[in-house]
Amino acid sequence: MAAESKKRLKFRIVMIFMFFFVLFVALISRAFQLQVLSGQKLKKLATRQHTTTLQLQAERGIIFDRNGEKLAISIMADSVCADPSKIIDPAATSRKIAEILNLDHESVFKKLSMPRNFCWLARRISPEQSALVEKASIEGIFLVKEPKRFYPNGELAGHLLGFVGLDANGLEGLEHKYDDVLRGKSEKLAWARDAKGKKLFLRVEKSEDKRNENVNLVLTIDNRIQYLVETSLKEAVLDKGAKGGLAIVMDPKTGEILALANQFGFNPNNVNGIKPDVWRNRAITDYYDPGSTFKPFLVAAALEEKIIKESDRFYCENGNYKIADRVIHEANRKRYGSLTVREILKYSSNIGSAKIAQKMGKEKFYNYIQKFGFGEKTGVDLPGESPGAVRSVKNWVPVDTAMIAFGQGVSVTAIQLIAAVSAIANNGVLMKPYIVRGIADQDNRLITLYTPTVVRKVVSPGVAKRLTKMLADVVGADDGTGKNAQIVNVAVAGKTGTSQKFDSVRGVYSSEKVRTSFMGFFPADNPQVAILVILDEPQRDKWGGVASAPVFKKIAEQILNCFKTNIRETPVFEKDKMEKVQLVSADQALIPQNFTEEEDESTMPNFIGLTIREAMKKAKAESIELKISGNGWAVRQHPPAHTSLEDERLCKVVFELDN
């Protein structure tokens, strides 16, 4: 019996031992699972339970003009946030903070009374307000640094630059078009807490991922030319009592936009309360009847098709020409008899233009309208571009051919118009207009350099040159409609335009509401600058030749006088001296940098940013031997610029399309 009891006791001891052994193994296994197998997962879960994170907006990239001047930057500003769970007296706190920030007390009190751990009270406040908040030292109220977009030049180029919203996303202009490029990687604001919800510390977590960092934009815009264009346009709008106006300056050989202005302007630093109609970039979005500025494209088409010669004569019916049920009149009730093609442009004859179009035929005319780029978007890198309005030739009625010949019944945009006249200046080749010259990384090293893009050949070089001479007569002759655009010692080719605005209520073209315009380029024998000026509904001087041509002249003369060029001395326009800018990269420098007016003859010239042709021309002038490799734009050179020449006058230059 005793032996049996001992056996049972021994069995129980063994069972108890086995139970605790199994329990021990289970605990060890569970600990291993929790700490090793699931450790990272549980750690992340615990972090989420005890840490609250808030996305902070990243600092946006800089927008530079072609000279390296900053047009848009990000500055750090304080934002005010709160932890309502830590505020003992929401009523008193809300009154105090509302007074400092000039906010509505009730709305602040409502935010601070909510059962939550975080809320924004004010974003990107002034330094003065920030100092007051910090001095108040209110429990549960915190200051957080956030980037704020700032435009150093105020209204300058506002329609081009656009602006950003409260969340730092681009809403208009280049800020919107290149939002993905300019917007950087967001940062995180981390609030760490213990198990009871007590705040332990506050930190900002920065991303280590460099792949999505913001970059900087380098524009084709010259802020100096932009300023003089905006100033001249504003003066003209006020002087003529106009409803508004716009002007564009373009390099006709490359398509680079040097300036683009809308009047009236706006300050992108403060868009609160401004209607969208004010910040709309009308040079890109709006289309209108071009009036007589359309006539050169008709004549170019007829010359190209060999339908007319400059000396051909057309009878202009003494000012009245009936087509179907419509009577066409000359502008300002002029009366002309027989005019040559050259005179038709010179005097801007509607009837002469109508007869040229009729002789050519609507199908050929329509074909060249399309070739010059009307009826389709130019592809300029700005948002909201309109294609204009050109009806299919199948829908033209008999009078349309005649009316469209002098710019009625067809609608174009300003960017289309300057691109088209630039095609004439560029030996008949249409270029794509563009506004962004390059993209640089955060170290300002060029990532991408955009090069001129040929759209198509519209007319032959011979026809372009013949038409240019005719347009030079429009300006140069004392009886030409564009005589008010004359510049001393510089030949200007151009065309005036006065287009009646369509009265949708009465269903007719208004004789009171007009747009006056002048488009042209100079010097006529080797065009370097093209300018378009449009005034909307001027109350005084309602003709393109007396309202818009003088604005063209003023802008052109200032470009000549304010920038060291040799247009007056020779037909060659020294691009590097006019721009006073060079694109540099690699070991030499970064984004466009200003350089001196005159380079030291004893040092190596700077070839960076030049085309092969420009570099060879510059080297020849300095007696430098070039060793060239690659294509596109110069991105590297050896020896570097400004290196002492001594006895060595050989320079190796590398050209690339993208760097």
C-alpha cells in the first residue's frame, strides 16, 4: 500500500514538473515570437499608438530668371498649432490667442474645446505675431516652422509665375504647370506620448529619400525686360483709357519668351479676394479676331504659292466692295484705287487683301492658316492655353474668304500671333515658344537644358525675306500705317492691327469697342527680337498705328539702350552681350550666373551655354582654337573660363542636349 502511494506521489511530481516545463517552453516560445519574430511589427504598432504624426509642407524649389535672379522663393514662417487636451482654460486661452492673431474668438474657442490632441490655429503668420505668441508662452500652444512662398518682385511676372495655395500646391501659372518639379518631399511633425497620453517631446522627421527632392526652374524670362515691358504697358493702358492690354517679347530664332505681361497685374504674394479673372493669363487663354495683323500671313501664303508678286496691282474699288450680301469697307473710310501688293500691306487695305485671298482660293488660304499655327495650341509650357478658333474650310461661306483675309471671322491667341510673325522673321521656320530654359537640382547643377524646337517650315526663306522688306516699308515709309514704330538707325518690320470686337447682343461687329495691336521685329535684316503689343478697348487713339505702335517703339528702344548690343553698328545681334547670362554646370558653377560686360582678353572666354555656332563665332573673335565634341549646348570646357591664356589658346568644349 505504501509502495503504491509512493508511485502515485512520484507520478504527480512528474506531471507537475512536465506541466511547468511545458509552460516554461510555451512562455519562452511566446517571448521569442513577440521579441524576435514579431518584434518589428509590434514596435511599429506601439509607435503608432503613442506617436501622432502630421505632414508638413516641403520647401518648394526656386524659380530663377535667365540671369539667375530669384523670381519665386520659399521662406520659413511660423504656424500656430494647439493641443486642446493640454489647455486648462479654453475660454481664456482662445481670447488671448485670438487677440494676438487677429482671429475670431468664437472660432478659436470652438477648436480648443474639441476633444482632440491637435489642431491648426493659424498658418504662416508674421514675425511680429510669432514673437507675441512666443512671449505669451501659453500651455498647449506651439509654433511650428513651415515654408511660405514669397515673390520678391511683387507683381512682376505674376501671370507667368502664378501662385500656391495654403497646402503649398501650385494653383496657377508655372507654379501649377511645374508643381511636381517644384514641390519637395514632405516632412513629418511627430508628437510622442506616454500610455496616459502625456506629451513627451516634439520633433520634425526629415526624409532621407533624395529621389523626390524638389528642383529649381530657370526661365527664359529676363526680369529686366519683363520690368520695362510691364511698365510701358501699364503707362499705355492708363494713357489711352484702355480696359487692359498685353505684350510679349520673344527671340524669333529660338522661341524663347523674354517677357510676357498682362495689364492689369496682381501680386501673387496676396491673392485673397482677387477674382480669377484678374490672374488669368490672357496672352495664353484668350482668343480674339486679329484684324489687320493677319494680312502678312495671307500675303506670305500667296507669295509662296506664286499666285502674286509684290508688283501686282489690285483695284480696291474706291473704298466699297460688295461680296454676296456684304459690303467691305476700308478702315477709317479710306478710298483706294489701284494698289500694288506692297501698297496693300503698307496702307493696310481690306479690299486689296480680300481680292488676294479670292485669287488664291479658300482651300490654299486655309492650309497656310494652319501652317502658321492658328487653330492649334503652340505647346508653350504654361497652363490654360487655348487653340483659338478657326472654322473648317468646309463651313466657309463665300464672304468668309474675304473677311478672314483682313482678320475677321477667325480668332487667335497672342502667343500664336507672335509665334507666327516670328516665323517670318526666322526665314519661314515656325518655332515652339517656351518659357522654361532649364531645370537645376538643389545644388543648382543643371539637370535638364531645354533647346529650341522647330515646329515646321511654313514658307521659303526667300518669301520670308521678301515679306520682311514689305513689312519694313509699313514702318519705314512716312505714309505707312506703322510709322510710329520707327527706331533711329534700326530697320523695323511690322504690321498694325485694329480689330472690331463682336457685339453678341446686337450680332454685329462693334465700331466703338476695338482692340489695337502692333507686331514686329528688329533689326529687319537679321531679326533678333520680336514684340507684340495689344491694347483692349482704348478710349483714345483707337488705331493700332497710333495706340500700340508707340508702345512697341518704347519697349524696343529701351531694349537697345539698356542692354549693351551692337544692333545699331552691325546686323549681327551679339546674344551673349544682350542676355548677360550664361548657363554653367559641372565644375564651373551652377545655374545661370551674371558675367561682366567685357571679358578680359588675356583669359579664356566662357563658352558654357552657347550653341556650337555661337561658340565657334566667339572663339574666332578671340583667336581661340576649339576642339568640339557632342551636340546641343556647351556644358563643360577645359581650360575653365577666365583661366589665364598665356601661350595656350586651345579649348576643349563638350556639348550635350541634356546634362
